[in-house]
Amino acid sequence: MKCAFINLFIAFLSVGINAQSVQFVPSFGEQELKLDTTYLLHSGIEVKIETLRFYISNLEIYKNGAVVWKEKDSHHLLDAATPESLKFPVPIDKGDKLVFLLGTDSVTNVSGAMGGALDPSNGMYWAWNSGYINFKLEGTSSVCVTRNNGFEFHLGGYTREHATVQQIELLITGNEILVDLKAFLSQVSLAEQNKIMSPGTEAVLLSQKAASIFRFKNEK
């Protein structure tokens, strides 16, 4: 009886903890993503993801159309190679919609290099362009006619015509958010488009596609 009570108490605490956090889960379709592992796209195209890093910022929770929570100093650098970076406190049980930015806003970009998640030493800052890389994806594919069959997508830019930051709105159905790289790469012709390393129209379009790959794991 005592053990049953202890187990029930632990389960209650676990639910409470999960309700107060959000977990981003990089995936390839329905499979949890493993770096340096070969996956198949359409038509038998092989791809391997080596690097996935991106910024999440300006988190807000809405309930019935009104903001009920807004994170202060809201900048998170998520790295698929660092599992602890993919989970952080968010009172997800307070509302019905989660809103955040994929990337960093223009104010952050013009404020110059900063510390913490925004430290240039993280490899997500263009010193030559004084701006942040919002989304970085690197890997290899059998169809890339490049050195070592590599592809590189470093998506950033904050000026009016080349703004790549994307607002994402998700109805809350849990606390795990999938980041589906298969969905992203399925929208890209890797044989023709495999290297974006500076702001521009292509970076904007790919950033819009990147924003579409976020969804709650148990979304109906």
C-alpha cells in the first residue's frame, strides 16, 4: 500500500513537471532524429543530418485569445547534439496556444553581439553581417553534387526585405513539439539548392518552410 502511494505521488510530480516544460524533439518523419544516421527521402534519396541548431525566442502563451504568460529575456539556442538544450521551463498548462519566434527579432540583431545563448562563440552569429543565424542545418545527400556531397543551410537576415524570423502559433495538445526534418527536406530540391549561407530571397523562402515543420507530437 505504501509503495503504491509513493508511485502515485511520483507520477503526480512527473505530470506536474511535464506541464511546466516544453520539449522540442527533432525528428525525421515519425522517427526521432539521430545525427549522422542515413535516412531516405522520396525516390530513394539518401540524406544524413550532421548539424541542427536554431533559435527559439519571444515565447508567449495565450488563453481564449489573450496573453496569459510571456517569457522575459526569451532566447533559447537549441542544438540536436545537446539534448539538454531541447527542453526548458514553460508553463504550458496555463493556456491553449503557444506562440514563439523561430529565430531572433530585428532588435536583437541590431543590438550587437551578446552573451549566453546569443554569444557569438556559439557559432550562430555572422560577424561580417552583424546578425544571427536563425536556423542552421548541415548534412550530406547522395544527390548533392558538392564537396563530400554536403548541403548547408544557414538561414538568417533581419532587414525589411530579407527578414527570416518566423512567428509560429501552435494549439497546445501536449508538451512535446516535433521538428520534422523530413518535412523540410521534402520541400527542397537538394540537387539544385544545397547551399544558403547569407541573407536573401532564398533564405526567406526556406525560413518559411522551416517554420512549417513544427507541430505538437500528439496534434490531432
